[in-house]
Amino acid sequence: MIDNSQTPKISFCITCKNRLYQIKKTLPQNLEDNRRLQEIVEFVLVDFGSTDGLRKWISDNFKHEIRSGYLKYFYTEEMVYWHASIAKNTAHMLAQNDILVNLDCDNYTGSNGGWFVILQFIKKVDIDNDKILNININVSGRVNPESGYSFSQFNFEERPLADVLSERLGYTVTIDNDTRAMTYGEYMQGCVKGEKDIIFVNVSWGLGIGIIIDGKIYKGKSGFSGEFGHISAFDNEIICHCGKKGCLETEASGSALHRTLLERIKKGENSILSERINMENPLTLDEIIAAVNKEDVLCIEIVEEIGQKLGKQIAGLINIFNPELVIIGGTLSLTGDYITQPIKTAVRKYSLNLVNKDSVITTSKLKDKAGIVGACMLARSRMFEGAN
Ligand SMILES: [Zn+2]
């Protein structure tokens, strides 16, 4: 059985020099807005974001073969998937001259891993190889963007992940933490309108923050800043995936929402997902978010409780940082007011009144595209900085 919860979220971006090739070469024939296909793109982006969409597509299309590994089918049928995915994202992204493509994989550097998917993608889109200047990949967990080491995910070799991928892909690769990339994406292309002191809260399967101080991303000494999810907040005996117990993330995150919902349904509470949890394939976070937005009362209650707990700790962040803007992003932000209202209420209750008057709390404008836009922007800025 595939465990969605363990699949890392990755965003991947290729930065091309200038405006290199036409969208019509890479987009499917059946897109509605042919006029826009004539536009020239500057960036090609590949998003290793939500796993749920791909798994559903695969299970719909390859019911009898999925067990032998889906990457194979992914390669052979990739254009089918890319078509669907590009069409879905076109309206949002073409305004920025970007193409978004969703890809997915469990294993990033193994012999059948995501690097190979990336390579296939590069071949498929027919980019002049000499003109790909930088690829930025967002990885969750502890990542040092300067040294290129990923410590929490894909940490299979002694060498930095960025070096391994650079070698396998044949292009310069930089990596960064996924939340930091989302923060940067939101800062560059999202809801930020000149604010310079910002906290971006990424409430997805895990919980992390991105910090912008005086207009600059704050990384900390080794790139490990923003591990908001692992502050000790509860005396709850729940072991966090970091190995400690009682972390904020154990009760205020997508994983907490998932776990709590299953527990409460098993205890006899009802939800539109009550029947769903008995099926063989595991319930996904996306399904729970959809249930919230269909006004499922149990799911809403749990999201509200998460919002309260999160808001209490965000109040602490506001006291410390005095930010001008607090952006709620990540998967749970897709529940809109269901999560932001309890956060705002808790912030009012628990932060210093004079301090919180300075802070506007808002939701991510880029939503589930924040990571990919951030990867794109980071790839570009790393290139211009001469970091490589
Ligand atoms: Zn933890």
C-alpha cells in the first residue's frame, strides 16, 4: 500500500536564458486558449508537488499494473499527464509566461528516481541544452542551500545532493528548503506588496515557516531556520517524525489533521469520509481539504482546532518578530477562512495587543503554486548572484 504521507514534496524548476522557445512546442493541441500558445516562455517549471493527483490518474489509467511501480508508466504516458496538468494550470501561470507541469516520484536519486524524470522532461520539451543555466529543486526538511546538502531527504550519499543531481542531470543544480522557496515565491510574485518583514507559515503535511527580515530571506547559519513545527508545544506523548515528542506539528499540521480525523471517525464520529477510510488506498490530505470545503462538520472542527493551536504559537512569533505581514500558506491554507479565522482569533487573544496591531494576517495568493514559483525565482536569483 502506498503511504502518501511519506512522499516528500519537491518542486523543480529549470531556468532558461532569455525567451528560448515557444509554448506551442511544449503544450498540447487541445488547450483552449491558442492565442496564448504563441507567447514565448522564459521558464520551464516542473512541480513535484501534491502526489495525490498523479496517483489518482495512474490508478484510473493503470489499475492492474500500478503495483510494479508507476514511474515506468509515467514515462510512457507522460504527455498524457502533462497535457492534463498543463491545461489545469495554464490560466494561472501563462500571465507570467511560465509553464507549469506536475510530476511526481518517491525516490529522487535512485536508479529509477526523479532525476531521470527530470531528464526525460528536459528532452521532451526540446530546450536547447546549452541554454539551461540553472535548475533549482525544493526539498523539505533541513537543507543548506549554500553547501547543497539535504539532511532530511534524499541523503543517500556523502556528497551534497546538489552535486549528485548536477552530475546526473548534466546541469547546474541548486537546492533549497521547500518552505523557504514558497516564501520567496510569495514575496516575489504573490501577495506581498512592498512589505519587508514577513513570516510565511507553510501548513502542509508538516509545518514550517519562512522568515523575511528587512526584505531579505533569513536562512540562519546553516540554512536550518524556520523549523516552527518542531518547537515543543504539547505534553501529548505523540512522537513526531523528527524523533521528539510533543512538537507543534503533532497537533497543528496536515499530518495532525489526517491522524485526528481517522481517530475520531474510528471512535464513532461521522463524516462524509467515514466510508472512505475503509477502502484499501489510504485517505489523502487533499481529500480531507475537499471535505472541509464541502462543509463536512467533523473535518471543519478539526481544522478549526488546528487553527487555534497554530494561532497561539503564531502569536508568539508576532511578539518576537513584529512582522508587517503573516502569510498562511501550504495545503491547509486551501481551507480559507476555516483555518485563518481561528488563527486570527488566537493571535488577538495571545499576542501583545500593541504588537499585533502591526501585523496583517492573510492567506497565500499563489496557494499550491508558491513552491514552484519560488523555485523558479530562486533558480534565477542564484544564477544572477553567481552562486554557482
Ligand atoms: Zn518534531
